[in-house]
Amino acid sequence: MKRIRLCAAAVAALAAFTVRAQTTTDTPILGSHGVADWPTEVTRRPLTLGAGMAEVYFPVNINLQKNEEGKPISSNPSLYFGLTDSWMIGVRHLVGLCYSGSSNGCDRFYQDVSVDTVFSLGRAAGLDLGLGLAVNYAPIAEKAWSGEARVIVRAGGGPLALTVAPTINFGLNGRDTRTKWAAGTFDVGGTYNLVRPIPDEISSGGVVKGENREIISVPGTLQLQLGPTLALAGGIAIEGPINPSAGSFGDYYRVPVSAAVIVTPIRWIDIGASFTYPDLLGKTANNTDFRSLGIFAAFRI
């Protein structure tokens, strides 16, 4: 409990410092943030939406696990709004809406919800720096609450962009009794992410035990702009529980990878597809049987 209070206090202090910073340095990082001037190139996009802008991201995710194809089919949409040119808030989902029914991997239709905010702190040495804070209620079936803090470092502006976002998720209730989901992310569109759940489940003696303890994730995403309207993205991460009740991080870490293609026919819309191996390497399942296909669109106004 003491650790939870310390984590929460640290996050609150960072948030307060950042909000004060917005009042003095509220200027765009990569040029104008308006929809009329929004870059079609994802490698040139800022970390946050412009003041008054809104963005809806809607993916459809299809499980392609061997012998379980299409079980389930889900979508985890997000909606973000720019409060200033360097501060946006939003609602996101980790699994979101599950369409396939209880016989095909969905224990309920509405799975989880998360409130998220991103602050752009400025630019130094060619790098954009940001801070993300979130509160997750995921999954709803477990009534598991968790907090999240992430540092976002992005180098871009040309044909290549690299985003690294080390993230810590900490449980807020039922640390030893609730199986929670943390958010695993890859930077797909600059201001929206490919999001998937990281379950806090450890295997000890063949038994899967759920916990609401700290999870760390360090994702990196490389984007390649092939033209004004076409980009590719590839991501890799390392993630796992920091202090499981049995064993250590080295016993349970996993390495997901993902690839995506993004097309921007006009400034206010992206369409694309992604392919993800959520557990390709590491100490858990580490095989290619676990995989998923995503088809998505993002709209900005």
C-alpha cells in the first residue's frame, strides 16, 4: 500500500508540474496543429493534437491464433481532444468492444475503459519529449483499477521517426487477487497508438495466478515515410511484471512485435492495417501461434 501511495504521489507531482509548464510554453513543436495544416506524413506529426482538434481512432482486431481464428473479433476505439497545442485528453480502450459472444472468447460485450492524457513538454537536441498519464478500469469483469505513467521520446520530422515510450503500470486495488490488464502500445499515427492488453498473469507450477501488481513495458516504434500519403511502422517491446509474488521479471517477460501500414489520402483521415505477435519471444508462450490482424481508421476534425 505504501508503494501505491508513493507511485500515485509521484504521478500527481509530475502532472502538476506539467500543467504549470503548459501556461508558459504552450507553442506548437512541429509547426501549426490545425487540421488544415495537419501533416499527412506521420513522421512529421507532433505528440499532441492542436487546440480544439478531435481525433477518433477505430480499429477492428481479429484473432488469428492457430485453431482459434476469429475468436474473438473486437475493437478498442479511442477519442482524444486537444485542450491546447501541447495537451490532449482522451478515452481509450485496451480490448474494448468484443463482438463474438461468450462461445468465441468474449466473456462480456464491453470489456474495459481508460482515461488518458498526454502532455508535450518541449523539444531538445532534436527530440520531442512528452508525458502520458492514465487510469485504467481493465478488465471490468475483474473490477481491476490501475494507474499508468509513461515518458514519450520521439525523434522525427523527416522520412524516419522513432518513438520510445517506457511505461509503468501500478495496481490500485486487489494487488494479489485481481487479474488486471495494462496497456501495451506502439506509435502508429503519431497521436494515436496501436493498443493491446498486457495481462498480469504469471505461471507458477502450471497454475495461472492473477495479480494487480506493477508491470513495466518499454516499446519502441520506427516509422518510415515512403511518400506524402504512405508510411510503414514497425514496433518491438519488452514487458513483464516487476515484482510478481513468485519469481522475478526475468521469469515472465515477453517480447511483442508488430508491423503496420498507414495511408493518409487526405489530411483528416488515416486508414491502415496492422499485424501483431503479442508474445513472439520471452519466457512465456514465445511462439507464432499467438497473432492478430488489425484494420483501422482515424478521423480528425
